[in-house]
Amino acid sequence: METDIYAQALWVSGLIGSIAFAISGFMAGARKGLDIMGVFILAFLTANGGGILRDVLTGAAPLVMKSAAPFWIAAGTVLACWIARLQKYRGIERNWLFIASDAIGLTAFAITGALTGVSLGLHFFAVLTLSLLTAVGGGIIRDLLVKEVPEVLHGGFYGSVALLAGCAVFALHEAVLASPVAITVTFCGGVALRLVAYKYAWRLPKITSP
């Protein structure tokens, strides 16, 4: 029962994240003046690109090939954003509700990717790769499609949260301490870390040429 509740909580967190990521894809498409089909494609790939990359790397059939839900979620999000005319609110991506939703999705996807890796018996760096790509892969695809430097490469303490979540999951697995409670604590810690990092504008050191 506890495991079922945990799985449901992680699914809900992933849903919140998918919606937040789809909104960011919608806003990126609106900024670039894309048509409605282009905006939908961008929103869909932002929300699901990371999971697709994870599944392709692990030889699994992507969820989008087995269920129509990801398409409906992306389409519903785009439609709601269009009706609400969110494209006119340039600061929506800096709204705390959006930031919190994005942090929830980032951490949930990172943990899902890491859990996939440990369940397959992959080594440490492979687990981190899956954790990072699942969490930020969609954002990377979004930014490349609109010809921008991927946010994860310069956006501060973002990808680092995904990597730390992956490290935590791998450590729990190796120590035989992985449990719904432990994973939930890891999830809460990842979300809190992302929110604190955003609030205080934490950034990793940059390497610049003279």
C-alpha cells in the first residue's frame, strides 16, 4: 500500500512537471512567433523529450508510443495557455507557482530516470546520465529547436539538482536503504534545493575567455 501511494505521488508530481514543461515550451514558441502546430510540437517535446531519450537509451518503448495521455496533456496545456493568452504575460516563467511546478517536475523526472537506471543494474555514471537527461532532455530539445543555448548549460543551479537527486537515489540503492520514505525525502530535498537556489540566484562558476 505504501509503495502504491508513493508511485501515485510520483505520477502526480510528474504530471505537474509535464504541464509546467509544456507551458515553457508554449512560451518559447510564442516568443519565436511559431504557428499553433509549431507551438504544440515544442510544448510536447519539452514535456516528453527527456522521457523519450531515457527510454531510447534503455531499449524500452517510450511511453508516448504506449499511451495517448502525453499527447492530450500537451494539447490541453497548449489550448489552456492559448485561451488564457499567457503569451502576453512575459513574466509567467518567473512566477513562483510556475517555478515550484517546474522544480517538482525536474526532481520527479530526475528520480524516475535514476530509478530506471538502478533497476537495470547500470553503473553510477549511467544512472546520473539517465537522471539528467530525463529531467532536462526536453528543455535541451526545446532550446535547440528555437536556436538558443540550452538553459541547463548556463541557467544556474538547475541540472545540478537533477544530478544530486540521481546521486542520492544511487547511494540509497547501493546502501540497500531505498524505500518509498527515503525516495520521498530525496524528492522533497530536491524540490527545496531548487527553490532555494532560484530564490538566492545560486550559479556555478563560469569559464569565460578574456
